[in-house]
Amino acid sequence: MTTYQLDQDHSSITFTVKHMMISKVKGEFRDFTFDVSGEAHDLENASAVVTIPVATIDTRSNDRDTHLKSADFFDVEQYPNITYRVTSFKKHAGDEYEVMGDLTIKDVTRTETFKVEYEGSGVDPWGNTRSGFEVDGKIKREDYNLTWNVALEAGGVLVGSDVKFQLHLEFIHA
């Protein structure tokens, strides 16, 4: 069994959501943990839990970040973390996987499936084996009681429904 230690300096979680139906706002979570263990080169039997402190959200706008942390959206005081507990990995062609798990945002837990791409492994200058992964996904924010919005006079809404996200992950094999 191999335990993987997340390299925070070479990992990120970013997201985008439509603004006014005409552009996109990009953000990230500045801090998160990703605990994973499994057989080296065999993700299908791995276990993993991602924990994201919502208070670390950063959209490059303090006003927007404060609003996102409020009860209108994430309600960070009552629900401080987003979690994703992996229930299965499924290998597809080549270096592509599908990961299924339980995503909890606020008081809602739903099973979600996301695409994972294994980016490769190598030994760093200090003799540590590292592996890289990219995760792509999309959720509907309303599914998680993130429903605040404003109707626009010209039609549409201020905040889009789809939230697209990417995780760029680098792990050190322990």
C-alpha cells in the first residue's frame, strides 16, 4: 500500500462560473487537503478524501469572496468545508480514469463522477517519486443549495448555474 502526500506548492483547485451570461469569473481555493492511499500504479483500489476549507476561496475580489462566504452562498460559518469522498476509481483507455464519490457542499451530499487523467510519474532531484493528476468536473450549484441569484433586465441571471472546476495535483509517494 502506498500513501501519497499532496505537494501543496505544485497543486491547485480552480473553478469558473458564468457572470451575467456573457463572461466567466475564475476563482480558486487557496488551501485543501487530499488524503489518498492505494497500490502504486493501480488507482482502482485507492481510497481518497478531499477537504476544502471554503474560507480559502479567492476570486480576486474581496467583496465577492465575502459574499460567497456568506449565508447567500456557502455559509462558511455553518458549513466550513467542502468534502469529496472517493467511492471508486475506474480505469479507461490509457491514462484516463473516472472517479466516483460523495461530494458534500453545505448540507447536501450527492454522488458525482469526474474525469481523471494520470499525467505521469518521475523521480525528483531529492530521490522522491512523484505523480501528477488532473481532474476535470462540472456541477450545478443549485444542486447544493447555492441558489442566490439576480435576474437581469435583458434576460438571464447574474450568476451561471454550471460550475466547472479543475484540480491539478502532484503527489509525493511516501
